[in-house]
Amino acid sequence: MRFSVALSHVLPQQTLSALVRAATRWRWRPWKDWLIRHVVRRYAVDLSAAEDPDPTHYAHFDAFFTRALKPGARPLDDDARSLLSPADGRISQAGTIRDGRIVQAKGRDYSVAELLGDAAATERYAHGSFVNVYLSPRDYHRVHMPCVGRLLETLHIPGRLFSVSPAAVAGVDRLFARNERLICHFDGAQGPFVVVMVGALLVSGISTAWAGTVVPPYAHVPQRVRHAGPQLAAGAEMARFHMGSTVIVLLPAGAATLQAGLEAGLAVRMGQRLGTLCGAGG
């Protein structure tokens, strides 16, 4: 096991994440300008598509990190049957859910039941399909709808805050089913689907378009909230990561056919086609 992965088991994960939250919202100009410029250089962040490309204009680092893009910067695939990438990033894994098990990395998997924390929901996805997109520090950190959907409920599950870097994903058993996460259940034209926002080490928050800040506070027990909507269009913003993490989309069997070539490490952009929905209008 790599030293950084082993170290993550003993770090005070929530304390570190809370410190990062404070640091990334500090408005002192010398600090926030230095931090933004450092990250832009270190990770080769492309600001040309940002609504405001001047790094000094952001009130604090978190405002930069969750920056908006120019209108049209991420055109959506124009086929109404398209399953869209929910975020900029890289494919961590994608494919078929086999007997309720999801591939995490070579030689590692985890169960739908663990991820969703809901036995009834688990049955719907036991033989379905999944797409896992990893957002690195250089990426755009807003998460968008992979298809049209009406929000039914959210479930905030407590857990660890392991890093979701490729090294950690390869080295920590059942990582995504152990980390704190926000599970969003939707109903679409092709049937139900789930979008999971996975927390991670130094991720200082998750917010949604319908409820604002959801994390923190960190959960101590599972917290379920039922919703009567809203209906969100394909490509509509649904959530934001305040620092980088991972988003997972689950669909039931027969709901979609994924594109060929969605291999680990493949770069994707929000709005590009990842598959074809079955039963969707158009």
C-alpha cells in the first residue's frame, strides 16, 4: 500500500476538511490570490472557458473553485436520448453492475447495497449500469443532470473521507461505499436513476441546486429527505463540490446502453454523450 494511502487511514479527516473549508473561504486578498494562482499553475487550470477568466476577481478560493463557465462552453449532445456526462473529469470506471457489485478498480469492487444504504433501491440497480467520473483540482466543479429527471429523495449517509485520487481508489477497499455521500434519487423517462455525490478528504462541502449547502454538517446518522420535485432538465446544474471529488451515476437494467470505450482514465466533459437512454422520448 502506498504511504499516502496508508496515512489517510489515520488522519483526522473531518478536522482537516474543516480547516480547508476555512482556508478556502478566507477573503484576505494576498492569501486568496496566491492560492488561486498556485492551483492554476500547479494543475494547469484552463480559465479560458470561465465566465470570469481573471483569477483576481474571485472573492475567495472557493468562489474560484466553483466558478461558472461561459454560456455555451459545454454544449450538450443534441440527441434527447443521450446519457450525458454529469461533470468534467476522467472516467474512473464505467460498465455493467454484475449481481449487485460495482467495479471500483482492478481487483476491487463494492456492492450497490453498501453504496445506496437502501435494500429496496438496491434491487433496481443490481443488474444495471454505472458511470463513475473523478473530478481533479483542475476541473470545473459543478455537477449537472445526466438526463431529464424529477427529484424524488436524497439520502445523506455518514462515512469516512478518504481521498478519491486514482491511487486511493486502487488501494482502499470499498472506498465509495465507505465515504460520506449524498445520494440523489430521480425519476426519468427511462425509469429511475441515481446520482451519488461522494465526499472525500479535504472536500469542504457539497451543495445542491434545490437545498443549498448540504455538507457540512457531516452526518452522524443517515438523513433522508423526500421531495415533490423539482423537475430538472438534461444538463441543468444539480450540485457543486467545494473541492474535488467523484460523482457516480447508476441506472437500472435496460435503461441505457453505454458508449464503447469508456475506459478508466478517459477524459470527459460535462454534456458529452456517454450512452443512449432506452425508453426516453425523442
